[in-house]
Amino acid sequence: MAKKKNSFESSLNELENIVLKMENESTSIDEMLTNYEKASEIIKKLEYELNEKKQKFFIINEKLEMIEGEI
């Protein structure tokens, strides 16, 4: 599980670095487009991972509510 966390954090750091590059005024339009494409893919990956975690959270929460209802 720690690998996924590191993977998520690594992807987030990569995205932050891309944004910094894109903010640089000396970045060419071709570099900008390449960075934009990379950033889009990273964002998709991060959204997927966040949605996966969100679903797990809801499942755990539902189980806890069921247990509390039995007590």
C-alpha cells in the first residue's frame, strides 16, 4: 500500500513540476503542448486513484454504520 501512496505523491510532484515549467515565460509553444499533454495524463491518473480511494472510504463507512446499527 505504501507504494501506491508514493506513486500518488510522485505523480503529484511531477504535475507540480510541469506546472512550474509551463509558467516559465521562456517555454516554447511545443514544450507547452508536450507539458500540457503530460499534465492531462497525470491528472487522469490522479483522479482515478482518488475516486478509487473514495469508493473504499464509502465501503468502510457503510460497514461501520452496519456494525453500529447492530450494537
